Amino acid sequence: MPKAIHSIWWDDNLGPSVGRSYPETDNLTSEEALIIFMGHGVNREAEIGYSKLPRGLFISYMKPPNCIAIHLKEDENPTIIERNVLRLVKYIDFNSDTWDAELQRAFELLNELIDETSGAELLTNPGVKKLVEDFAKKRMTSIKPKHVLRASVRYPEAYDYFGTDDAEVVRLLKDLEDENLLESRTYGRRIECRQCGASDLTVELLCPKCDSNDIHKVYTLFCPKCSNQFHAVMMDDIAEVVCQHCKEPIKVGELSIIDVEPLCNQCGTASNDPRIVFRCASCGKYLRGADLLAGTGLAYYPKK
Ligand SMILES: [Zn+2]
Ligand SMILES: [Zn+2]
Ligand SMILES: [Zn+2]
């Protein structure tokens, strides 16, 4: 259970300023608020921020112009807290008039989410139960990823009105157009497969010399245990790599990747500039420039 939750507010004259805290005994200083806020980049582009302050680690979430920050206990796993902060934020009303109550509610909910998604509680989830059973009975052997780039359309300007569920925002805008409150007009281009109309892509890397897709990746990695950098070739199906410096095993899900250099298994070419090929994630069509920009973007205006 984290120590506290804080809000940091953007003020047009003062910049980032200390908002509320829960529990109220654990307030931020304005210096701390500034450091946490700036951890999201000058343009507030990063959604999640990590700030290591003298009194501990803070994980923050930016929803411009405001930000919330969670103060972690020493032994807490930051990746678990980050996942649950991302679960939490859709339940926070960032425009609340009663921030004291809102923050208290958020803090309690965060703790519930952390409980629900760990230990014995996690195993009471019916989906989890079924998965464990299916693994045991070999009905399922692994869960493999499909790397899809989601070229989704978003309308951030509508979030204050309709919430942040992008697909629902698009549906509502279409509803409003059908009800003659809004009209849509062309705006830019969007990615759309000309064969099937889908907007999801997969990316393939090919050797720039021989076009083979049999490519190894040589990673430059950061060891969280000894803070040194080391190189490793990562094949599929490994769970841990061993740091060359401190010889400690590190879970692959916890690695920080600093650089990757692809190495072709067919012709031995190492290149930082492999050929990049996009395919439609739905029908597999090889997408060329015209496909990538085939769709028409839509902007919405009040209906005259
Ligand atoms: Zn397609
Ligand atoms: Zn190490
Ligand atoms: Zn090659």
C-alpha cells in the first residue's frame, strides 16, 4: 500500500503548484511538486513519470493540465504500482470540484486495485482460474503477442466532454452527426488498408542487404541491480538474462533497453537501419505509401 496520493495543479501564472494530498498529513513541498511535474517533459508529453526524491520514489500520471502523484513505500514494486495507476485514472474525475473527497476515493480505490490484482485475490478472478486450469490441462501452452500498431483516431479535445475512452468518443461524435448537431468535414489523412479498411498494422524488419526476416537483435541493456550497461542477444523464449557485470539474473519483463542492433542470421549483416515493412494486421496485405494514407480523417463542426 503506497504512502500517499497527491494532486499537482497547473497555474498559468505560477506553473506547477501543490494541490491536495491524501492522507493530508503527508504534503508535497512546492519544490517536490515542480520536480514531479517536470518529470513529464517540457511539453507534458509523457503520461507516466518517475521521480526519485530524497524521501522516496513517486510515480505520477499527467492529464494536462493537472497531474497526480503516488508516493511509494520503500519495498514496493514500481511496475505493479504503475499498472494500477493506469487502471485507476479512468475512475478519477480530473475536473472535480471536491478534490479532498476525490483524492481520498482515488487512494482507497488504488489500494483495492492493488489487492485485487495480487496474491490470492487474483486467483479468485474467474478468467484467471480458467487460464490456470487450461494451462494445467495443456489446453493452452503459452500466450504469444501479436505486435499491432494501432493507428487509432483520437479526439483529445473531446475528452472533457465525453471522457477518455477513444472508441466511445468516436461513436458519440457519429451519434451527434446523425442527430444533426454536428457535421463532419475532411481533416488530414488516416491509415487505412485499401483491401479491408482496417487501421491496425504490424511491422516487420528485413535485412537491408538480403531481405531476410531471420534477424537477431543484439540489445544494449541497463542492469537495474548494478546500474551497468551490457550487451545480450535475445532469442525468443527466454525468461531471464544474466548481467555480464554483476552476474545477477534479470527478468526480461524488467529490462530497460537502451539500444538494439539487428543482426541478419542469413548474411551476417549488422545494421541499425533495417528495412521496415508494414502489413495490415487484419488481412496481411503489404501496405505501401498510398495505403498508409488512404483514409480520410474527419473533424467535427457544429451543424449550421
Ligand atoms: Zn487489410
Ligand atoms: Zn548487473
Ligand atoms: Zn541479410
